[in-house]
Amino acid sequence: MDLDQLHTFLEIVRLKSFSKAAQSCYRTQPAVSAQVRQLEQEMNASLFDRLGTKIALTPAGHIFAEYAEQILALRKRAQDSINELERMPRGELVIAANEATCIYVLPRVFAEFKKRFPNVQILVDRSYGAKVVEAVVDNQADFGITQLPVTEKRLQVAKVHADQIKVVLPPDHPLAAKPFLTAEDLAGIPLLLPKAGTTRSKLNAWLEPVDDNVHISMELDSTEMIKRFVIAELGISFLPASHIREEVSAGQLAAVPLGPEPMLRQIGLIYRKDKALSKAALGFIEVTLSHSVSDASAPSKKAGGLDRPKPTAKALPAEI
């Protein structure tokens, strides 16, 4: 049984004629008769009484006609809902990202997306580092926001944010007045370091020249905790410029570039290359790319210089 057979059957019921139904359906009368025979064989019941040149529904035909109308009505409702989905998308998008990214990188993205797609719910999966990539690869998240590089070949990557990692210290600290700080400047000073991740790996390499004199006071996994502990003068730390802008403006913290070369950080939006994207998902990519920024404190990295691939019908990922 298929929907075309149901449509033909209901045309016969409406017009009370096989020949007229054949004309309405742009078929020959034998083809229409064959469709009815197939339905009767499948239902194991006669659907029409042939009374000379006239036809009438059998009791089974009356029952079948009711269900046929419901089936075609459901089909129309399904098509209408899909058409409406194109005009006003619904559903949900799952975004894997760590807490700091959600606080300092994504608020404007989420706000604009909700204005454009008010019926689409955003669900945030709080993940860190490799867990973000894993969530996208395993289809547990539609998108990821994560620190680059991401080397997983199954993922599409778009750079959406760049800034500097800076030394963060109390504003009255003796080192706060220096134009930049080297690893040697921090030898023996209590450091508050992130527990793991791409930034921690970069810092380990940067501190390697003074490895024997590195004093790690604490390892923390929270940006907010690091900031509060530095303000309380429990040590100095390293954070992205975008994460400390408010505290620096308020005079609560000082931020000094690492030297002799700045340490840059790039954030990317990631998604699966082989995943078909809904209109809402394509909209999320467009909104995210439109908010791509590069912190002014990161030399020679302007927002216009970021890789900004055009949204396609395939899916996207990222980390901090």
C-alpha cells in the first residue's frame, strides 16, 4: 500500500466513478482498477460493490475510506510542519564548550541566535579539552567550541576567536609595571596554573628554561577561582585577555604580556563534516562567524583575518 493508491481510492469514492477518477489522477482506467485490486488483496476484502455502471462502498470500504482520509491528512500535516520548520525552525542544538568559553566568548552569539531562532533551544554541554572534540565526533553535540588546533579529520574547523594569554597579577605587584615578562622573571614566584589543556601545555613549554625554579603553588580548573585567588594575592597566573577585561578595567588585576614573544590563543567552532545541517544549525554557524573577533591586544591578528568558511549543508566544531 502506498499513498498514491490511497489518493486514487479516495478520488473514486469522491467521484463515484472509476473513469472519472482515472481522468482526475491522469491515469488510464485499467491502471486505476489495478490499484484498487492491489488494495483489496492487501486488505483481504472487497472495497467496492459494482452495481452495473454504478459503484458503492462495501462496509469494509467505508471503514477503509475513513482511515485513508486520516492517513492522507497526517501526511499533509507532516508536510505542513516541515514547511513551517523551514520558515520558523524548532528543536534544539547541543553546544559542547567549557564554562569560560560560555561566559566570555558565546553570550553575544547565543543572544543573537535566540533573536533569529526563538523556537530553537540551545543546550550547553559543559566539556573540557579533548572531551569537546569527543562529544562532537560521537554526535553527542552538534557543535563544539574549543581551543585550536584540532586535528580530527572528521571535523570541520572554523576559527572564531583569538586573543593573548597574559600573566595575571595584583595591580601593585612589582612585576606589573614591566612591558612583558619572561619565564626567568617568574622563577621562584608562586604560580597558579590550569590543571590541564592546551594552554597548560603551552605554559609548560614556556616555563621549561627555568623548570628547576618553577614554584607551582596550586593547580586549578576554574577561571573564576584563578582570578579570585590572584586578587587575594595567593599567587600569579595566566589567563586569556578576554577573560580578565573587566577586572583589569576595574583595577582589580593587572595583565602583562608574556615575552619575548606573545602567547596567542585561537578558539574554533567544530562540527562533523558528514553531518547534514538543519536551517537552525546553518544559522548558528552564520551567527558565530559574524561575531568572530580577535582581541586588540593580540598583534597582527584582526577579526577580518580569521578563517571564515561559508556555511554549507554539512556540519561544524571548537575548544578553549
